[in-house]
Amino acid sequence: MHIRNSAYLLLAIAAALFGMTFVAVKDALELLPPLAFVGWRFLVGAIVLLAWRFPKGRSIWIDGGIAGALLFCGYAAQTIGLESTSATNSGLVTGLYVVFTPLVAAGVRQVRPSPSTVAGALVSVGGLWLLTNPGALSLSAGDLWTLLCAVAFAAHIVALASMAPRHRVVPFTAVQLLVTAVLGLGLSALFEGPTWPTSDVWPTVLATALIVTCGAFLIQVWAQSIVGPSRTAIVLALEPLFAVITAWVVLAERLTSRGWAGAALILAGTYVVLVFAPPEDADIRTAEALSEAH
């Protein structure tokens, strides 16, 4: 029980770090293109973890490559979206991965999602429309990219549930970060041109790499090995709250009454999924197996 409580506490800290990152990244995008930022940020994090414990064996590179590709899709879409949406919107829409996680898991298991999950998803979609649109029936480019980010993060959490039990946390995380960095820098060179971070943006790159990419993400992977993917998603649902508070304090971003209604519906839909959706036995078995392995 003690280690489980520690996992929950560390996940809450990770959620705060993830949430506060939105403002820092949005400012950094004024100085560095999105794919380049993702690449450099994750390269620094990968180097630190690879120096700590280098991955050995073919399977860890295969699993880490798949998980890393999903992680890259999530962070690339989120960072591209931040160019044309607010940090507040980005935090709230990214938080929809909590709703998408059980939907993706149900799709992978080829079973029907529970009625509570479907209801929560529908409520959240209604909130998304209110939050991101002044009246049109289409999402802005930034919000659409962020929505894709939420789906990718959900797929990543589900992938970790099956892959993480087979590997040690640090080297498995290192492979994911390295794959994300290689994809980010490679696609940046192709579409954005070779870009080297300037002295103005290096502090943000280093802070997000060491504190968030290494620290918070490592916490997420370890804690998920203790409490399982669904419960991990529950605690990380605090991330949008920290994002909204940070954007309000630092960037003076304010939601309209329509935006607040949308945010409330998104959080309500998330609450429905977290509280009323049935627990997944597979998640519990995964947590137990990983607790024994680590």
C-alpha cells in the first residue's frame, strides 16, 4: 500500500510538471520550430537516461521503438498545435486522452466500451466544441492537432500496459525518448530545415528535457507499473488544471463564458469516465506483474 500511495503522489507531481510545460513551450515556439523543439528536448533527455542505463537486447529496442513512435506523434501534434492555439486550450484538449484511453483499450481488446465511457466521451466532445469554437462547426487547426495529440497519448498509455512489463523502466524510457528525438530532428531537417537552438531557447529546452521529459515522464512510466494505465490516467487528469492556472498567471489567458462551459463539460466527461467506468482487470494484472518485476 505504501508504494502505491507513493506512486499516486509522484503522479500528481508529474501532472503539475506536465501542466506547467504548456506555457514554457508556447513561448519557446517563438524561437524554435515545433519539430525541432521536440527533437532537441527529447535528445537531451535521451542522452541523460542512456548514460544512466543503456538498453540491452533486441526486444527493448523493438517495444521502445513502437512506444516511442506513439510518444513522438503525441508531442509533435501537441507542439504544432500550440503554435495556433492557446496554452489553456492545449492543456484542456490534451487532457482528453483520459477519455480516449479506455476507448483505445476497448478497440485493442475488440470489445465494446462501457456505456459510462461512451457517455463521458460524448459529454467531452460537446465541451470541446464549446471551448474551441466561437460558433463554427469545425475545429481550428491548432485545436485539431491537439485533439490528435490526445488520441496518440491514449494509444501510448495502452501500449505501455502491454510492453512495459517486459522491461526495466529507465532503459525502456530511454529508448522511447531517443526514438522521439530522432523522429523529431529528422522530420525537422526535412520540413523545417536544420535548426540549432539559440541561447534564448536553450534554458527552456534543458528545463523541459530534464525536469519534465526525464523526470515527470520517468515518474509516469514507473508509477504506471505500480497502479496500471487507467489509474495513471486518473491522476494525470490533473494536468489540464495546472495548465489553465499557469496560463492564467503567466500569460494572462482568460476563458470566455462559453469557454468555461466547454471546460466544465470536458472535466465532467473526464469525471464520468474516471469514476463510473468499470475498472479494467487487465490493468490490475499488469500492475501486479510489474510490481513483482521491478
